[in-house]
Amino acid sequence: MGDTDQPLWRQAATHTLHASLILKAELEERLQDEIGLLLADNEALLNLSDGPLRMSVIARKLILSRGGTTKVIDRLEGLGYVERQPDPEDRRATMVAITDEGRRIRDAARKVIDAGLEESWAAHLSDDEATVLVEVMDRVVDRHHHGH
């Protein structure tokens, strides 16, 4: 990548970002072609698996704007994969719940993503390398969520 004169931490961050973008593009294309979903759609369905959530919580979990989250939920609702419900604790708020069809498509998407990850990712990592990556990425994500 022409960055050997850069500090190792910068090389690691740049390579991680580049690999992430490549992986995201490959998975997005595969998921769109085989299931008709975007990665953000899949993430929303995964986050709704444990029960209904408010739109603001979905936005935070997806790291999307309110407008971007509304587009994702509108698309999923149009496909019959989620439904909006009144919040029993606050009539002004709306909850979003996954439907049975949404669970079915989520499970199908999981198979497509797993196959893509095995080909594009797992084939290039040992278990020890994967363990180190998980530990490092968990620290980065934890810092993001806790602001440290």
C-alpha cells in the first residue's frame, strides 16, 4: 500500500479500514444478489432479534442518522420484515419489531454472510490471528461506546 514509512499503528489502522471496505462491498453485493438485502437491513434485523426497539436505539446501534434509520426501517417494513408498534410506555414513541418473515430472511442472510466470510476472511486467518483481531477490535469498539 506504499505506507511502509508510516508508523506501524497507522499501517494497521489503514489496512484494517481498507480490508473492512473490501469485505463490506463483497458482502453487500452477495447479500443483495442472493437475498435482496443491504447490510444495514441485515444489521437492523439482527438488532431486533431480541425484541422491539425504539427508532433512536436502532439508529445508535446501526451508527446511522435518524433519516438513514428511517429509510432502512421503511424498506424493511415495505418488505414485510418489520412492523411499527406503539410504545406501551410512551404513546408518542414508536417501537419496531421483527416479523416472522423478517426472522426467516435474517436466517437466510446469515447463511449468505457466513459463506462470504468463510471465503473472503476465514480462509486467510489462523485461530490465533482471529483471536488477536477480536481482542483489538473489541477494545476499539468499547472505546467508541464508552468514550475512553
